Amino acid sequence: NAGVTQTPKFRVLKTGQSMTLLCAQDMNHEYMYWYRQDPGMGLRLIHYSVGEGTTAKGEVPDGYNVSRLKKQNFLLGLESAAPSQTSVYFCASSFPGTGGYTFGSGTRLTVV
Amino acid sequence: AQSVAQPEDQVNVAEGNPLTVKCTYSVSGNPYLFWYVQYPNRGLQFLLKYITGDNLVKGSYGFEAEFNKSQTSFHLKKPSALVSDSALYFCAVLLNNFNKFYFGSGTKLNVKP
């Protein structure tokens, strides 16, 4: 069982470059989320989606865009990377109302 | 504003001793409360949750947590710590809209042999 798969696992970007992080889940979950994890700050919600074709902003959405064209995939885009976006990014998914998230293993992004 | 506090950045415990990782919250309404554990270079794994009912909740790997409504706390406990319990622990609150969690800043648990 794959669960939630994130690609890539590691990436180094130069300031101003763009990239897309892919999250794929095979559990038929309705809800999907993107979080960033920074030391001493826990996980902060960037964007989330409650269904195919819908997205919403979380706590820290600036500098990121997302798309949910297919139910199983949730893409996080950085149009112009900044050093402040150096972080570990986690994707998660869940069914509505259960509160039980399944997390991916993370993407470690460094912007130089 | 909704918030979750884990007042200790790090907790050090000797193997075999009881452990407590603290969590307090400040949210409106009746939240659902969770504990997750993160091992190095891994995603978060679910440990336990409180929805309603008995204030003492038992979860994975021998962990339990006690919900205290008057103190707005949800401390994680284990009677006898193992070295393999060493990890980063996150408390989280899920509000009634079920859409998103609020996470604490995390507590690093170090269990020494």
C-alpha cells in the first residue's frame, strides 16, 4: 500500500526558479493538504483541498499555488522560489470528518 | 485566535521511567485532539485521538493521553519509556469543520538507556 507519495524527496533551487511538488494518494481520500515544517514552528498549513477541482488557502499561502485536477493528486507550485521557502514540505490526505490524516514522507527543499 | 502550545522543546527521560509530553490548547468550540509522532526523515504518524467520552485515551505503542477540559490540556503519557520512543511529538487540534489541523511546535523526546 503506497498511501501518500511525495515527489521529489529532495531538491535544491536557486532563488527565482520555479518548481512543482507532486503529492499522490491511493486511498480515495477527499481531502488533501500541503504543510511546511520549520524548526520550532510545527507544521503550518499552506493550502488544502476538499475535493477535486477545489482549493483553499491555509495559514501561509503566499508564494505558493496549488491545483487538484484529479482526486488522487495535489500539486504545490512555487513560481519564484525564495530562501524563505527553504523548508520540509509534507502532504497529507484524509476522509471528511474522521480527523485521521495520512502523511507523506516529506520533500526537503533548499532555496539558495 | 486558535493555538496549540507545547511548552517543552525537549523532554529527556531514562528508559523504564514514565514520560509526559505536555500540550495545551486555546480554541473556540469543542475540538478534536490528536497526537502524532515523527521519526527522523519520515512523515507524521498517528498515535491517538480524543473525540468524546472517556478522558483517558489509549493509543499506539503503549501511549495514552488525558483530556482535561478545565485546564484545556491533552498531555501525552507512557508508563515506561523505551529508547525507541525517541522522536518528535506533535499535538494537534482539529476544529469542528474537519478541514484542517492546528499543530503545536513539537517536542523532542529523548529516551536514554
